[in-house]
Amino acid sequence: MHLRKITTAAVAAATALTLAACGSDSGDEEGGAETTESADIADAPGADQGTVLDQPFEKPDFVLTDTEGEPYDFAAETDGHATLLYFGYTNCPDICPLTMSNIANAAGTLTPEQREDLRVVFVTTDPERDTPESLGPWLAAQDPEFTGLTGDFETIQQAARSLGVAVEPSYEEDNGDIVSTHGTQVLAFLPTDDKAHVVYTEGVTAETFERDLPGLIAGELP
């Protein structure tokens, strides 16, 4: 085992306090500053490893809009597939694109059969700016097979909170920067029971995902 088990409650409590406050220019260009506040988890694994939950999270049942403008039923579309779920937004200066890039690089090492069985879903925390038209090209630049979702903020926030991911409404600072505050964890759902058994937090590398993905796709813990 590469990972240590930890209680779901402990992860939820700690990761809810691990937020990225990502500031960006109110225009189209990215900018601003990003700060992260974090809480330590006792007996947690290293920063480059995921965390296996003793009680996995149930898969949230929500419907949002994909980058084609079509309804996307998350539970139904990912049923029976290993799924990585991340909440972030396209104007994030570094954490969000780095996380998605790490996953994309790891996914690129999979066999075609393995890749077909993997679902990677990015849910925006800034739906007012991340429309299907803007979210689509941004995510396709990471990996055209990734799924991007936008829609009602309350639906997004409720889904995130059910998984211990803190998401707050975007706001504009005095200097015009727009800030979106969100948890930085990636939830990994196994295909065997459609529950999130592993949580990856900020600091996990592409190598970690590359190592873990084949097992997750096969329904095995890392």
C-alpha cells in the first residue's frame, strides 16, 4: 500500500480548511495572487500521495451543463467507471491548471483500453464566467477527453460539500481582481461501488497519478 487509511471525518474536516483563494484579473487575462491555508491531518501520508478513506464518500447525484451545452448527469454518466472529480475554475493562476495538467500527463500513459474506462470531470466553481463556450477550449487544451461542467452555483456548492470540498462564491476585490475560493482536492471514485475511496490533495504529482490510475481503473486501491 502506498497510502495510509484515515477516517473520512478527519479528511473532511482538514480538507475543508485547505482552500485556494485564486485571484484573477477581471478581464480575460489571468493574474492576481493565490494563497493557500492548510490544516495538518494526523498520520496523513506524504504530500505526494493520496489518502485512502476508511469510509468512502457516496457519489453525489447532480446534473450540470457540459461544454456542449447539454445536461450531464454526473452519477449516471460515470456509473461503473473509475472517476476523478475536481472543483476549480479556468482563471485560476496555477493550482487548477497544474492539477489538471498532472492528471492529463498521467492519463496519457494509459493504454487505450484503460483510458476508455477512466472519467475525469472538472466542475467550475466560477460558473458566471466559466460558460460552456469558455470552459470547453480551456479544458480541451489539457485533455480533449476531460469533461467540463458548469451551471447553478448552489448545485455545485452542495455537491462539493457532500465530498468535504469547501467552495465559496466568487467575489470582486477593490482592485478589480475576482477571487474564487475552493478546496484543492481530487476525489477518486472506484468503478466497483462508485464511491470515492481516495482523496488527492495539493502537492500530488503527475507521477503519483501515473502510478495509481491503472489500479483505480481496475477497482483497486493504490
